[in-house]
Amino acid sequence: MADVDKDNKVTKEEYTAFLHPEEYDHMKDVVVDETLEDIDKDGDGVVSIEEYLGMSYIGKLCCYMYIAFIKIIMVLNVKYAVD
């Protein structure tokens, strides 16, 4: 994707886009793909809540608390609004 003009050469602008893809619209897909690859630890192609929050102790704790909260709301059939 960095070789925009497909001439099999990389210009300074194309190389800069390669180094800093988040700053170039035509490179946004690369940023998304790389970020998802980093987060998707089990390689199944999707990001679970555990992967999103991270597998640290704090991440796991937050994940379990979030899941418990959602289950309680579902059981009580309570509508929750965030201001």
C-alpha cells in the first residue's frame, strides 16, 4: 500500500506514509489491520472483550465486572442510560 503509484519504487512521501500510516488516509486500513492483529491474541479474527481490555489482572477483573454488570441488567430487565 505504500507504493501508491505502483512503480515498484518508494518515494520520500510514500516512505513517510509507510513509517507514519496513521497520518495518511490511504494507509488507514493498514493501521486498523495491525491494531487488530496486536489485540487479537488467539488469532481467531475477532476481538473478544477479554482481548480488548487486555489480559492483565486489572483487565481481567474489569472484564468480569463488566460481564457481571451486563448479566445483572439482563436478569433485572433494567434499561441503563449513560448521560
